[in-house]
Amino acid sequence: MQKLTKLENLNLSHNNLSGRIPTELFSMDSLQSIDLSYNDMSGQIPNGKIFQNASAEAFIGNAGLCGNAKGVPPCASRGSNNHDQVLIPVIIPVVCILLLLLGAIIFGFVILRRKLRQRDENIENTNNDKSYQSLIWEREGKFTFNDNVKATDDFHENCCIGKGGFGTVYKAVMPIGQILATKRINISDSGGILATNLQSFESEIRVEELDWVTRVKIIQGIAHALAYLHYDCNPIIVHRDITLNNILLETGLEPRLADLGTARLLSPDSSNWTAVAGSYGYMAPELAFTMRITEKCDVYSFGVVALKVMMGKHPGDLISSLSLTSSNDRDFLLKDALDQRLPSPTGQLAETVVFVIAMALACTSTDPTSRPSMRTIAQELSAHKPAFLFEPFGTIFVKKLTGLNNSLS
């Protein structure tokens, strides 16, 4: 092409040419026009006059061309490429370091949050432990778990003196000579009770030992224990599992309330909603609907226990029959409802027995608001007032006693 010194018009369009524009074209001064359209050429268009004056149509169809010619995109400067090549190796490590720092900060925050949460839980557990210890161990001293294991022969069944809805009570003889009851529970709550020379109410006491006077005394002791939990503790404590299995007797048959493993501290700032806890046949009926714990739940359970102590059997049938207010077919005499293994009470003792039965029936009312408080019950039992012997003892019907409950509410 260098020999074509007089060539003025060069048309190489549609020839499927590829590669860069030949350098020979730079020296062809005779060229007046050039057409390189619709090929596959690439690279930078030379800065020669012939190329700068060419129309945009002269380079159309060559996607790889670049430069200062008309209709062609400018070429990327080498300085920009070099700059990018320098920045990329710097940016990547910086980004990696920043990501590592961010990850370390997040990890540290998570660890710190866990430690703070654990500290708060430890403080709460410590406060709870102190609260229970001040209530349970105040007079007798503190004992470790290992002390209880040794004192109960590793919780051997021979040391078992009672079972409740949430655990077992064992008789423990401590190295210093103390005899106490310790509760091994199967839930996360903690509790226990201290006493001396303990006996299980139902399994170790002969019926001859429990005459009417003793039974009234036991009921009175239980009432005072519950009144203490409801009125002398701050916050209020509701036991939630008052049964005969949780009543222990010490020397002189003095009752001791055991099994605080299901007890709940009632806070005036909370709703006191809870899962159902307690023993079947002793739980207040409203718990099945409201799931809300109040002192009146313990009052109901106390009433069931009091009736069972006086009747010698669970009063379920009696309570059910009394709830059928529209029917008098199942009414029966009080003397027939009492424990038949003992002779019928007479005189002032009969008055006291009638009073205790009327009080227990008031406690088992299906309406919680109509049940008396434990403080009222304890005070009435301690007052030794003449009871409701308004007719001969042998002619008193049980349902008639339910109408005398208003004086206790």
C-alpha cells in the first residue's frame, strides 16, 4: 500500500478485517477519504489528519475501535489503569481489616451481654436464696446439700416420710443431733421446712392418738401457719399445695407446714398468673379457669384438709353433694360424716367440732370472695367461742352448716 502514492479514496468496508489499523496508512499523504466501516478492527485510531477528518460512518461497525475520531468512544488512559492497579491491592486489605474489626466488636458485644445477663441471674438467684433462707433456716441454721445427702442416707426410701405433688419429704438426722424434714423436689423451685422428731401425718400416726381435741389442735396450727405466710411475710407467700402429705407432726403432735417447693411470692405489681400447681382434690376450682394465684387458693385447700382431718377420709363426695344446691336428696347428718373410728363428741367439744366443720365448709366455697381469710380463721379458732350447737348434735344436717358461713367471711 505504500507504493500507492497517488491513492486518494480508500474503501475497505465490509471486508471482515480484524486487528489494528495498519501503520502504513499513516504515511499515505495522498489520501483524501477512508472508509473502514463494518469490519472487526480494534485498538486506537491514529491521530493522523485523514482519520481525524473522517466521518463517523467511516468507523461504524468496529466495536473495538477507540480514539479521538468522530463517533468513536475515547480510549481509557493508561494513567487511570495504572491508578486502579495501584489502588486495588491497597483497598482489598483495608476492607478485610475493617471487616475483621467489625466482627471483633460484634463478638465482644455478644460476650459482654452474656456476662451481664449471667451476672443479673446470679444476683437474682442469690436474692431468692437469701429470701428463702431467712424464712426457712432462720432459727435452726443452714445446711449444705451434702449434709442432707448424708443425713438421709442418700435420700433412701427408708427415710421417706411423705410425698407431695412435686417431690418427696425425707427425715434427716444431722451430725449435731438435729432431726429435720428435707424436701427433694423435681422442679426448679426451692423450699423446705425445719422441725424436730417429725412424723408423717398419714403414714405413722395411729388413729387412737388423734382424738377430737388433737385434730382440732392440728387444724388450728395449720391455720396459724398459713396466716403467717399470707399476712406476716413480705411479699405474701401462697403455698399452693396444702395437703395432708405436707403436714408433718413433731413431738406433742404439733403440726408443721412442709413443702414450700411450690410456694409463690405474690407481688402487688404483677398479675400472679401461673401454671397449675398442687395436688388433685385439693386445688381451688377457679384455678382451672383463671390460672391466677391468690391467698384464697390456699384457703380452699385448707378447708379440704380440715374436712379430711375431721372425717378421716377425703371429703370429695361431700363437697360435690353440697354444690348441688337444688337437691336435698344427698344431705346427711353431721355425725355420719365424721370419722366413725372415734366416738361422737359431746358437750363443749361437740360445739367446737361443729364450728370447725362449718368453718371448713366456708373455706371450700366455690366463690373465692365468700371464703374467709386465714387470719380470720386463725383468730376464730384461737378465740374458743361457743360454736353453732343450735340443736342436739345428733340431729344436725351438714347442709344446714353451710348457711352459717357468713359470720366467718
